[in-house]
Amino acid sequence: MSETVETILKRRSIRKYTEQKADEETIKTILRCGMSGPSAVNARDWSFVVVNDPEELQKWARASGRAGTIMAGSAFSVLLCADGEREFKRAPEYRIINGSIAGQNMILAAESLGLGSVWLGIWPQQDKIDVQKAYFGLPDTVTPHSIISFGYPAENKTGQPHLDYEEDRVHFNKW
Ligand SMILES: Cc1cc2nc3c(=O)[nH]c(=O)nc-3n(C[C@H](O)[C@H](O)[C@H](O)COP(=O)(O)O)c2cc1C
């Protein structure tokens, strides 16, 4: 099995983190992996708000409802945004797919660097979108998509990978 396949198969959501901070190089590597995913017509229609300052993180967490409990314990959390200025005008909804790919790339990069992470959904829940738009004063063209929290794991899920290959979900050559 390749290292990449192993990383994908062993990943689980991690919601509890140690006190260890993530250095800037690690954060930028994770973001770079997000930016290296495919995007429709290469629109690259995402933007990221990275919060790693401990005080700012606590403030943001307090403003973010239930997800805030997880965010507050993270080394850093990222607000993944869809950027309407850059979207493909003929099929703007691609921006959500493009953002999801970036997010998953970041999660897998983090896993391979020894950090845990969890996806915290925002879009399409309008109340959560409104909270994030107001908190960061986002431009009208920018839609908050998801929050991803990252940190060094303080819970161990290594014994609980999703290993099942679900035969009944797969159709070869015909439905
Ligand atoms: C779109 C999306 C939204 C999610 N929102 C939350 C959330 O708000 N809070 C949370 O704790 N986990 C959230 N998750 C994580 C899922 O609960 C988790 O991926 C799922 O239970 C499978 O577990 P695993 O990631 O460990 O494989 C979300 C995942 C996705 C893809």
C-alpha cells in the first residue's frame, strides 16, 4: 500500500488537541496542499482565513456556536471561503465543489504531517453563514464555506479506521 493510500485510509476526525502549536511552515504547507487541488476551469475560487493567534482563536470560537468548543482547543482553525469574484460565471456552484476539494486536501496533508483535523460545516446553513460573514466583515461576494480545525491529536482513533469496502455501493460497468 502506498503512503498516500495509508494516510487516506487511517484518517478520522480529531476533535481534541494537545497544547502544541503549529509552526507557520506547517500551516503554509497545509494551505498550499489545499490550493493544489483541481478546480473547475482552474478558477481557484477559494480564500482562506487562518486563525492561529490564541486570543483571536478564543474570540472567534466564542462567536461560532457549538463548533466553537472544538475550535477553541485547536492549534489553528481555517475559515474556508468561496470567492464569487473568481467563480466560473456559467456554473458558479462549482465554487462549492472546488472549496470542498481544497478542504479535503488540507485534511489529508495535515494527517500526513501528524496533525488531526475536523471539518465543521457552515454552507449551506444560512444562520451559520451569516454569523461568519458578520464576524469577519466578509465582502458580499465571499461566502463562508466551512471551518476546519487542526491540531496535534489528544485522542487516539488509530484503531478505528474506516476499512470497509462496501460492495453494495459500487456498480461496475452498469447500474
Ligand atoms: C460537510 C461536513 C460537515 C461537518 N460538520 C461537522 C460539525 O459541525 N461538527 C463535527 O463535530 N463534525 C462535523 N463533520 C465531521 C463528520 O461528523 C465526520 O467526518 C463523520 O462523522 C465521519 O467521521 P470521520 O471523519 O472520523 O471519518 C462534518 C463533516 C462534513 C464533511
